Amino acid sequence: MLSALRRFGVSHALRASTPRAVASGLTPRALQWHPSSVASLQIPSKALYHVSAPRFEAQAQSMTVEESEELSKFSQLADKGLIDPRIIQTIIHKMKISDMTDVQKMTIEETLKGGDVLAQAKTGTGKTLAFLLPVLQNILVDPKLRLNQRRMATTSDIRAIIISPTRELAEQIATEARRITMGTGLQVQTAVGGTQKRMHLQLMRQHGCHLLVGTPGRLLDLLSDPNSGVRAPRLSSFVLDEADRLLDDGFSDAIQEIQDQLPTHQEVDRQTLLFSATVPSEVMSMVNKIMKPDYKYIRTVKADEVPTHLKVPQKVVPLNGFENALPAILELVKNYQAQDNERPFKGIVYFNSTKEVNLAYEVFRGLLNSPGNLRSGHPLKNVRKYELHSRLTQARRSLYAQKFRNDASAILFSSDVTARGMDFPDVTHVIQVGLARDRESYIHRLGRTGRADKSGEGWAFIHKREHNAFKEKLRNLPIERDDSLASAFVDRTDEMATVPPETQETFAQVKEAMENVPEELRVDAYKGQMGGLLGTFDSTKTMISCMKDLAVHGYHLSEIPSTPSYVLSSGNSARRPYKTFSGIPDRHRMNSRGRQNSGFNDRYNQRGRRDSGYGGSFRGQGARGNRRRENFDYDF
């Protein structure tokens, strides 16, 4: 034990003193639940390569480790000599965190023993600190580094690599690591796509690197390039964060290739940590490849815990047209600000294309209380506006993410780059415009709110004719229809529609801001949005007609853009019998002036004017319609 302490420090000494499991049959022990109802087990090597995901879950719930004194406060980690006091002081005094989360309680002490760990943990539970503390401590106690002797670190001093599925999450992890190691001499560097490879190399060569955080592609690029000089011959820690998403995004081969660039376990004994919100068979396959047979599995998700997507209130607003979306969002924020809420509005608005994100951001940034009067002020007072998507430089993405994270009240227009793993505190609203690409995307977006035991709510703004696809994707979720936003149901194609004064004001504010955005951006957003709608409407012809309404009455384009050939070639056959949310076939509905619609015709002639086609206001009851609140007329 003492020799291990002298050679490798606290974590390795703990590991050396801990008996390893031997290959044996799977014999469940008596249940001994920890107070937090979290299971931790050691998987014998005999079962490792033969266990299926369902059986693995069953074993996880039937096996535990021995009881031990539970650490609940960060100060205890320093008192017991487990974590460097400088790190603990930073966490307690600068980050103002004193108590550990359940995930931190159950994983930190175990990972400090030095063995491989598979931890099932959701985002927003403090898991970043949970894996950072043992990794950083392992580096700080390495006698070969001598961090306090002013020796210049080099690119070959890398002791830990953390892999993240996205640039934003990698930057978030690196930022937290730098913050808690300030004053220790430990160097943290990033290697993420979207930035110049030369810049990463220059920073590593100038300052050295002990902890490297990155995305799979850029990490593989650096490690496999013989001219980069980036090596990790003494790597002691290897971490996969959001492992299930890494595999969902197709990074399995890249991770294996990164492993091939690292020293083998026989050459250097390193610890592998794998954190994942779920443990499907794909994750188990990765575990089999990169982790030692005697790894520990720690389940930090309680068996009876209600998932976020089942406990966060969710509402869907069936828009009369796409042109109603931005006014409805503005009305939603106004209504929230007008109420006496304990928490200020802080929301994320998701779109399915980067051009839509950029357009919405520019429109909301340019809103004025009195259109045309620059001195009238913004209708959303004290709400900061940000955008986040893949077309921004990494520097801007990092800056906007950090600003939104720190702001008390803000609205972030985003693509799916923030939908998973990103931790933004105190988000009150998640708003999704259009159908998410799949059920998982919807759920992960929704997961940005209702975190850390805070309340939140989810909103989905969809075209009323997208209800069939919405039903198919999100069946059995607790989603209620909401009719409270007047601007969502006005037929903006009907100049004679009766519109309340406050709704007219909202429309005017959005229209003026929209017209001030360069038309090129509006056209690009139109095209980007159309590309994501295939398969969400009952027919392609319906979708094209609705998009033309958006071009004229929402984006206020001088000309309707031509429909892409790939859209036209997708066909016009209906997916199922056509009906609207009210259940009335649209061809038999009356418009707001009482006339029956003439049929399924293109609404626009060659000059871009609206012809008499099928249309009319939502629910056939004028501009406002029936405002009663109700559930959908089908099961979710």
C-alpha cells in the first residue's frame, strides 16, 4: 500500500488496496440499497461478453456492493485527503457548492479507487464534476508531472482524455475543469471540430496539456497525425461522456481508432470511465471493447424515478399557419412577463434548420414596441437574445452559450446543438417550432428544462395540418393542447378577419422586424424549412400551399421562391385520410366569411396573389376561434 502511494498517489494506492473480483458465476447477493436507492455492482468477467442489455439491467437491480460511509459534502473529500484542498476550496467558495448530488455521492469515491466504472447518469445531475474530480486528482498527484516546480508542460504530458459528442459540451467540460483547477498549474486544452487544428496545436505547444477534452473527429485527427506531436504515452484516465449519444451519432469507429492511438493496458494501466444516460446494447458493446472485465456499474437513476418527459408539463399549439409561429412565441413570452412569477423568463426555442434559427434571432432582436420608432424600446424588456447553431464559429458558440448560462432572463434560438448534454440553469420554457426529427430529439430538447428539481414547461408549435405526424412521433406523452395564444389562431391570409388590438400589435411588431431582415436570409430560411417538412403533411401539395402562405404573410417576400425539384418529385399522395384538428375535413369547412371553400387548389396565381382555395380560420369560428382548453382527440 505504501509503495503504491509513493509511486502513484492516492487514487492508485486506493486501487491497489482494493481486492479485484475474480471470474465466477453470477450469484446475486442480498439486496442492500443505499439511501438514494442507487445500485452499484461489479460485473464478473465471465458474464461480460455474454450479457444482454435487458439481463444486464436486471442484474444491476439485484446486486449491490457493501455499505460504506456516505460522503455528502465536498469538504469531506478534502478532510479525508481524497481530493486536493485547492479544488475543494474553489468548489465551495467560488462556485458556491457545498453539497454533493446523488450522482456525485455514488461515483466520486468509487472512481477514486482507480477501477473502471460504467455510470448510468442523466444530464443535469452534476455528473461533470463527478468524473472531473477523480480525473483531475489523478493528474495532480502524479509525481512525474511536478506541477508546482514551474516545469513547462508539453504535448506529451497528456494524462487524461475526455470525449464528448458535441463541441458545446466539450467546451463546457473544459471550462469547468479550468475553473476548479485554477492555481494548480494543471493545463486543460480542447480539441473540437469547427475550429482550426493549427490553433489547438499552437495552444498545446505554448502551454502544454495535461487534460485534453474534445470531440471524436478532431481528437482522432490530432492523435493520428505524426506531425502534430500530440501523444499520450502516460495516459492514466480515459472518459466517454454521453456515451449513448456518441454511439447514436456514429462515433463508435472513431472511438475505437482513438483507442488504437493510445498505449495498451499492458503498457500503461489506465482507468476508463463511461457515463451514459441509458445503457442500451450498443453501449454494452463499447464497454466490452474498452473496459476491463472487473469494471463497476453504478446506476444513479432510481428505478421508480419519473423521467423528465413524463413530469414536465407539455403543451402543443396547432398554428393556423406557419406565419403564426413567431407572433405566438412573442405573445407567450409577453404573457409570462405580465404574470407575477417567481422566476424570470428564460427559454430555449428550437428550430429544425440553422437558417430558421438565424432568422428568428434577427427578428426578435429587431422588435420594437412601436414599429418604426427606435426610441420606443423592446417589447421584451430585460430579456437578452442569443442564437446557437453549427454555422457560428466555435468562439461565438462558446461565448453565447456561456452568456445564456449566466443570464437570469434570456431567450436562446437554437438548433439541436444544445439539445443534449448542455447544462443551462433555470430554463423555464423549452419551445419547439415544427416537428422534431424524431421522438428522442423531442425528449432531449425538452430535457433542457425541469433540471435540478426546478420547474419548467414545454411548448410545441406545429402547423395544424401536421397533427398526424405529431401523433405518430409522440404517442403516449402527456401533451395537452393549448388554445390560450390568440395570435396562433388568426387566419393571416384573411384581410377581413377580426383581430384583437393586442394581437394586432404583436403582428405589427413581428412584421416590421421581419421586413428589416435582409430578404436573402428570409428566402434561405424558407428553403431550409421546406426541406424539413417532407413526410410531415398529409400530402406534398398541402405542404407547398402552406409554405406559400408563409412566404407571403409570414416572411413578407417580394416573390414566392420556386419549389425545389426534390420536393415536387416527392409526390402528392396523402399519407392517410385528411382531417384537421377539429376533425372536420377541410374541403367542407367554411372560411371566416361563411363561404364554403372551393377545394384543393393552389392559393396563388403566377403573380403571387391569393386565389380562392381551401383555407379559412382555425376551427371555422373566425379569427379567434373557440379558446377552450382541451386534450387532443386522440391518445398520446
